[in-house]
Amino acid sequence: MRDVAVSFGGIVALDGVSFDLHPGLIAGLIGPNGAGKTTLFNCLSRYYTPSSGDILFDGSSILAKPPHQIAHLGIGRTFQNLALFRSLSVLDNVKIGGHCRSRSDYLSDALRLPWTGRTEASLDLRSREIVAYLGLDGVLDRRVADLPFGTQKRVELARALASSPRLLLLDEPACGLNHEEVGALSTSIRQIRDDLDVTILVVEHHMNLVMSISDRVIALNFGRKIAEGVPAQVQQDAQVISAYLGAGHA
Amino acid sequence: MPAPSEEMMEAIAEPAVPEVSAPRLVGHRSVIFATLAIALVLPFLVQSFLTFQLTLVLVYAIAIIGLNLLTGFNGQFSLGHSAFYALGAYVAAMLMDKVNFPYAATLPVAGIACFVFGFLFGLPALRLEGVYLALATFALAVATPQILKLSPLEYWTGGVQGIVISKPDAPYGLPLTQDQWLYFFTLLVTVIMTLLAHNLVASRTGRAMMAIRDNPTAARSMGINIALYKSLTFGVSALYTGVAGALGAIVVQFVAPDSFTFFLSITLLVGLVVGGVGWIPGAFFGGAFVLFVPNFAESISKGLSGAVYGVMIILLIFMLPTGAAGLVRAVTQRLRGQNIR
């Protein structure tokens, strides 16, 4: 994957933000509430169309693509407040994650043509591997709605991985998790990057987590980028400190 | 206390055992074969009027499966399925009446006509959700009987009089009455349609349909083309209901505009809820309910049959909020529990 340049202008939520993501690195996106982090994510998922600027992935603009083709491009995501298919099993949720990496059509599926069986078998195998990879085998056939919050968050991660993303967007993955779960999460995020060779962009309020896992950190405030660099550098940045603690502390 | 602790361990370990689905599948299959066997001998054991009614149960079941694909699996509401049923019925009746089409060949034509109509109706309906979609489809249901009565179409539709069709005989000199033959013919179509619907919901397409129902935003992020699946599902749902309508016309030997009012849509919806939303075999429970229970209500009180029927529906919803699906689930769970011991 080549650099992703993001720049918007003219809209209040994001005001001319630009940055590059380098392949194989974990980037943390921080900023106080309302800084525009989720807006930025939603632009990357094509829920919002920026009024100006462009988003390049692999050298071509994603703005020409409809939202449902973003997964095909290799951009996967999780959601801040879970967005799972609640009435379905863990395995089915993960299989739906693999939708964009499998093929079938309405008629062949209804007639259960032989080739759809092979598609289904390989999707099933891959989904089970991902479920096992994230330690969810114990709840494979359970309905997602019946699982504890922390487990549901892992299911979302598994579902995102099933789309074989090259860029993985994690929207507040630590939100609502307890201390131990946060520890396990930071281990898994790094492991996912190492094992699957995926670029990860994390939006997170949990500073310890962001600073410990990120290779680079980008700080936003009021829709503008106020700092970018390695974690230690951003942590010391006067603007970042003032954004978080208030102007008096700068 | 070694004994209880062992028992407890078993109880704790039990939910984690993944093979729970295997015995259920075997049980499932034997239940299906038993039901089919009963269905095959039934018309030789009962009177011809009951055979005729059972045929109608199957016809309703096909229509309810169609509605279930749309509402139960894809989360789109429809109060307009009487229109698709009517279209299927009229296509079949007109083909037989005007161009002497063989009755069996009218089914695919009716199905395809309804698919196209349903798909096209589904396109603008994409912008509507929940109660708004229900209203749009309601309009379709209300308009249909009047359109069928229009005088410019009278040559084809027979206007208010409708169309009378003759009942087909059993082919190849089979020793079956007309009612028995139509029952078996309908049963064959029902089995095929049920199998196709079962395949569909268990497939990648079916999961995409359910993903859209559960969470459209997330579904789109998973690469699911919502517009495509929603409009295709609308078409396929209409196809099922249209085939049911065509079969219904052949079985009843008559089509008329006032058989396809808005009330038919509600009847199908009642059948869907009674059978269990999102459970394919529920259609047979639902079909039997909407055919037999109103008659039963009438036998209790002629003057208040509607009220009795209403009370029965309310009681049923209180006792079985998830329809026949919930009852069957509870029974199988109990049976499985006994098998383990």
C-alpha cells in the first residue's frame, strides 16, 4: 500500500486535514471530543463526502467509489458503539465480514449450485480461523446479542479482519473495556499488524493505549491537525497539552 | 461432595460443546421426512373438501414464505402482498382463459411477471423504511382491486365478474380425483419453493439479507450492496407470492378483484407472525392458522366470528410471542434435554 493523503476543506468538522499513513504502521488518531476524529473515519468509510479535498488509497481516490465498495478496496473498520448483526451467531457475523472476499449470486445460492458450496466451504474455513485467532472459538455458535460487551468488541474486530483489510480503522476499540481487556487489546492490535501485515488507524481516548501501540500519533482539535509525530513527541506538544487540559496549562 | 460437583462440571461444560447442532440436524431431517410422508397419504384419508383446504394451506404457505423472505429476513415491511398475489392469479387465469396455456406453465410466467413488478416496485421503495414502506405498499394493495375492475382492461380481466377457469384432471390417467391431483401438484411446487428458500437463507446471499435487516450501516461497510439485495429480495418475495397466486387461481378455479383486497395482505401478515418471523417452516403453521382458525371462529359464533378470531390471535401472541417457531424451539430443546439424560 502506498501513502494515503487525506485533506478536507470547507466543512466545519474537518478543516483541511492532511496526513499520510505508511504501510505496516499503527497510527493513533487523538483529540478531544468533537475534534473530528469520527467524521474523518466516516469520510474514509464513505458515509460522508468531504466538500473539498481528496482521499487517496493506493494512489487512487476513494471518493469515486460508493460506500459498499470500500471493503473491496481493502479498508475495513470497527465501530465506536458496536454495530454487529445482533440476531446472528458469531460465526455468521464473521462470515458476513468476508462478504466482499467471496462471490455468489441470488440464483446460484437459491439453487445451491455446486460452486457455491465450494465458496461457502472456503469462507467457513477462513472465518473459523479468524474466530480461533481472536480466541472466540468458545462462542462460535452463540448469538452475538447474548455475549458480554468485551466479547462483542472482539467479534467486531474478527468481522473486520474477515474482509482481509490492508487498512484497518478501529474506532475507540478500548471504549467500555476493563483494565485487563485493554491490556489484551493492545497485544492483539500489535499482533494483528505483525501477523497480517495490515496498516492500522486507531481513534482512541485511552492515552496509555494509543501511546503504547502507535508508531505515529496524529492529534486533531476543532477539525484541524495540531500535531503529528512519534508518540513521545506528540505527548510533549504544547498545543496537544492545551487542547486536552485547557488553554491555561499551555 | 464428589457427585454433585461432577454434575455441575457437566452442566458448566455442556454449553461449550459444539456438537449440539448435529443431533438437531438428524432430528430435523427425520421430522421433515415424517411430515412429507403424512402429507403424501393425507389426501387418501380425508374428504375431498379437506383436501381442497389443505391445498389452500400450501398455497398460503408459499405466499407467507415470500413475505417472510422480505419482512422476516430482510426487514422490509409490506402490506401490499395481496397485489402480487393478485397479479400472479390474473396472469395465470388470463393465460389459461385467453391463450389456452397449460396450467402448469402459467406458474413460471406468473412468477417472472411478479418478480419484475416487485423488483421495479422495490427500487423506489429503497428510499422508504419501516412504517413509510408499509404505507407505500398499502397504497399498492388498495389500488389493485380497482385497477382489475377498470373497463379498458375488461376484455382481459373480466372486470367485476372475474375469470372462471376449469379444473385440470390428473395426467397420464393417474387414478386421482381432481382435488387430489391438484393437492399433489401444489405439494410438489411447495416442496421446491421451500427448498429454494431454505437454500437461500442459509447462503451468503441470505446472510447479506439478514445483515441488512440487523444493521444496514454495518452491512454496507462489509461490502454489501444494500440497494441490490433489497430490490432483488423484493422481487423474489413478489415471485413467491405470485406463484402462490397462480396456484390459488388454479385451485379455486376463479379469480375476481374482490378476492384480492387489502385484507389478503393482512391475512398473509397474520400467517407470518403466527408461524414465526424469520423461520421458513413457520409458513405451514401460519398457512393452516389463517385457513382453519377463521372457520373455527365462525363455528363458535356466527355473528361475532371476527371478534372470536381477534381474541384467538391476541391469546396466541400472548402465549407464543415468537409464533410457532418459539414453540417448536422450546419442544426440541426439551426433547434434546431428555436425550442427554
